[in-house]
Amino acid sequence: MESLYLEFVSDKELYLSYMPFVKNGGLFVRTTEKFELGTDITLEVLLPDSLEPSEVIGKVCWLTPIGAQHGTPAGIGIAFVEDPENTRNQIEKAISRLLNSSEPTLTM
């Protein structure tokens, strides 16, 4: 299983990476590393204003290759599979005022 560490310094940065359209939530990770769809990932996620990271188990569900259209950064989307610390709820609470924004994110 692959492991990744993500640190978000602002709610806006978190909003740009959050994937609310994924069944149990998910995050987009900027990376140029090669991953396959379905790869299991352990995510350590440090949210804005948090002192310690939360751990989420996920699967790669989205691939954005290097050189994607519209200057979108390369990376992967990780769908949450196991979220024992309710990271999804923490994320949605932190960015609730931004969720209905028309500003494009890194995924859609």
C-alpha cells in the first residue's frame, strides 16, 4: 500500500482539492508520480488549524496526466474507503461556505 502525506494551509487550498462528488468523499493530490486506478493509498491529512494529521485509507479513482488541458496540474484523485476519524466531515465543515462556489477546482 502506498502512503502519502497532505498538508493544507488554508480552507481555499482544501476546497480546490476536495472531491464532494465521490461517494464517501475524496481528495485530489498534486503529483507527477505514476499511479494506477484502484491503487490502495494510506493518506495522512493535516487540515488547516489541525495539530495532528488524520489517517484515511483510499483508492486512486482519478488520474490527471502531465500536460492535461487547461493547465490543470498533474495528480491523482483518492476516494475515501475507510475514514475512521471522520475526515470527510471535518473537511466539509471547514469548507462549507465554499462548497456552493462556482470557482473551478482541480478536478471539475
